[in-house]
Amino acid sequence: MTRTQISLRLLHFGRPLMTPLAVSVTFRVLQMCLGIALYGVGAWGVVHVASGDPSVIVPVAVAMVVMAFAKGLFRYVEQYAGHYVAFKLLAMLRDDFYQRIEPQAPAGVEGTRTGDLLARVMKDIDRIEVFYAHTIAPSLAAVIVPVISLSVLGAGYSPVVALVLAPFLLGVGVVVPWLSHRAAATAATDLRRARGEISQHLTDGVQGVREVLAFGYGTRRLAELEALGSSGTSAISRLGTLISMRRGLNEFLVGAGVITILLTGWAQGLSWQDIAVTVAIGLATFGPVLGVEEFMADLEQAFAGARRIWEITDRPPLVTDPPAPEPRPATASIGFDSVTFAYPGQSPPALSGVSFTVPAGSRYAVVGASGSGKSTLVSLLLRFWEPQSGTVCVGGTPVDRLGLNDLRDLVAVVGQRTFLFNDTVAANLRLARPDATQEQLEAVCRQAALHDTIMEMPEGYDTVVGEMGERLSGGQRQRLAIARALLKDAPILVLDEATSELDVHTEAEIQRQIDDLARGRTLLVIAHRLATVTDADRILVMDRGRLVEQGTHRELLARQGAYARLYARQADDLDRAAG
């Protein structure tokens, strides 16, 4: 994506704020014109005093004070309006980033590194502030102000002086930035990428600090960080070299421009007083154009940041709402019909020709070895992914014909890995139902055997659980997740090895509560311990992505097939553990 394309896209995004942006541009032009006028009036006053006319001192001084005051006021308005636009648009960009990435999750962002993603949404978007606050107004002023200044020089003093000054202004504002724009863009992109890598490395280091300390990984971890920092330093060094080169060329052009004005004015027969004023105005005219150099280096980083953001947000969602969603089904049955699915880049398929039906209000269990495709069933049920072939239905309606919000409102899931926000217990519970009362929170926590534990915490339900729930044990996190699912009160309840981290006594207690609560609901239990699902209405046995058996516990044991072998293996493991 070229700079022009990026600029046009950013401008299009900022259309709602064009009015304050226009205010910023207008007042920047005014205050810069006043700045040039200050130089011109000052020079005019000095040459008149030097020529023996001290009567101009007072009016010139008054005029300069008024202009300086007005210039400061205009500068304030310009900065206020420009930064209002910038920070408002940064918030809009972050909202847009989330709105675009949320439909991609989880399939579209799987494999994306958390730290790098965080660097994009925070640091890269922050860099775009340069475009809105420090680029648009200075760029327009760098064109408008010199045109006004050259017009004044040409009309008031000498058109030839204005003509000979113009190429130097173009050299400073256009030619010098163009000479290094490709190298600067490459260095800026490398710098943004290096900072993303560093952010990811630091995120991993903080989250895995226990492992780093336990395995003596600290020294090597710091060495890795130093290597990543070196790549960023290299990019900064290249940017610094380019900036120094540009500024050196600009200083040369400014000096050459001033000398050219002097020689041209002398050749045109201007008086020394007029030459002094034209030199002052010409020198001041370089100010707005030199402003281009001030933002060029940061602008390249803004463009690089925009590219990195759009690399993520421009990905098409793998799953979208249908054009005309069908109404929510009246029943809560689950159906898989010849479903085949493979994760991107993986072979063989995670599911291959899987077909089964879970009647509404029944309790089904899915068992099988790790990697047999059990959790993939849940992902397809919630439409996190689309199957390559076959149909997944809820209430007899294919899930791809239901609105995503409607579909996911029908299903409450407790997964193997429980994510908790760094907020209170109550806030994490209300994720399922924001308007839940305190009594409802306590009721579901009692059903999940968690209420007494919460009441022993320092602030009860207002206790902050810490980042990713680190202040809770694994079992407590899972019980909180179960309570949250119960609070949602959805017609379909899916337990994806939800009790795997609980002790046998607590698991049995919660299982009894879930059995009572599941009456009238469709319950799908994905279990690792077969002993927890022996009383299911039907057990589905998965093996390497295929549904190899289904039936009741007794029927499956009698067949002496895959289920019987799994059951016998777990019984042997328990016997060895007991021995």
C-alpha cells in the first residue's frame, strides 16, 4: 500500500472530524503568516530606524506585540483543534480495530501472538496520531503559506525575487524528502516490527516468569531481548542517518536561498532597505516548509503502523452473519450431518464424516483420546469455524443460517481453559448476564460449590481475581466458569472437560447439581474421565476425528470396542495409582 493510498484511507476515516481539522489548518496558516509578517515588519522597522527615522519605533513595536499575541492565540487554537482531532480519531481507530477483529475471533486470530497484537492496537495506533495532529495541517500550511508569501514578495518588491526563491522552497519541501522516502519507509517498518517482537517477548516473559525462574532461563531470556533490541537499534540508526542527511541538505538550501535573494535583489536594483526586508521575509518563508522535515521521520512510522494495523483488520472474517438470518429455533436439539473439518495447514482432518443427533432435553457425552476431535465439535457448534463439508444444526436449523448472536445465546460453554478478566468475582460472573442480581450470583455459585469459598475471600464477591484469575486455584477458576455458564441459563449447556481440575469429591458434588439444573436443557458433556458420564443418555466415542461408536454405557461395554478399551485403560490406571 503506497503512502498516497494510506493517506487517502486515513483521511476518509477522519471525515466525521473534518470541521475541527479545517479549523486547525486555518489557524495554522494564519499564525504562520503572522510569523512571517513579524519578520517583515521587524526588518522594515530596523531599516527605517537605521535610515534615521526613529518615529517608526512605537508603531512597529505595538504592531509586533499585537501580532505576537494574535500568533500565540492562533497557535493555541490550532494545537487544540489538531490534537482534539488526533486523540478522538485514535479512540475511533481502536474501536474500529476491535470491531473488525472481533468477528475474526477465534479462527481468524488463531496463531496471532498476543504481545504483537497488543503492540499493534496500542503503539502502532498511537503512531498514527502524527498523521492527524502533526501532518495534515503542516502539509497544507507548507503549500498555502509560501504561496501567500511569494505573492507578497512578487507584488510588493520584485517578481524575480519570488521566482528565484520558489525552487529552493520546492527543494526543501519536496525534493529532499523524496530522495530518502523509500529507505525511510523500510527503516520505519523494520522499527515497528522490531518493537512488536519486543512487546511479544516481554509479554511472554511476564506471563511465564515462574518457568523462567524455575528453569534458570533468565540470563538467556535477557540475551534474546538484547538481540531483539539490536534489530530495533539498527532501524533507529538508519532513520537517524536519513534525518541527519535531510536536515543537512535543508540547511544548505536555506543558506543558498538567502544568498540568491541577496544577489537577485542587488541585480534588480532594489535598495538595501528593500533587500533587507525581502531577505527577512524569504528566510521566514522557509519556516512552514521546514515543518515538513519535522514530521517526515515520524510520518514514516505512522504509515508503517497503519500498514501493520490493516494487515490484521483487513482480513476477511472466516465466519459472518447470514444476509437474512432465520429466527431462533424453538427447540434446542443438536445435529451433525456428515461433518468434515480440518484446521488450516493441518492434515488429517480433525473431524471426518461425523453424524449424530442430540435430542432436545437429553444428556449426551462425548469421549475419546486427546486429539480425537471432541473440542472441535464445540467450536463448530458455536460457529467459531466453518466445516469443509456437512451441516451443523441447532433446533433443526443449520447454524450458518442463524445470526451469530442468536446462536451463541442458545449455548453456554464451560471449557477446559477458563479465562477470567482482571476484575471482581461478581464482574466475571455478570459477563454471562449483566443485569444479574446479587441473589442470582449467589445461587449459581452455591450450585457450583463456590459460594462458601468466595465468602472467605477478603471482599467476597467484590474480590479482584487478578490477571487471568491468578489469585484463584485451578479448581476455583473452573467452578467460577461453571457458575457463569449456569447464570447464562441457555437452553444448551456444553461442558468441555469442565471438571478436569476438580477433585473427585467436588466433581461429584457439582455433577449432581448440574444434573439437577440440566433438566429440560440439552446437555453435551465432553469428558476425559469416563466414570463421570456413565449415566448419560447416550455416549459418543470419537477416535482420530471419526465417530466410531455410540450407545449407553452398558451397550458400549458389551460391544468390547473402543469405549470398552478406554474404560478398561482408565480402570487400570486407577488401580495402579491406588496400589
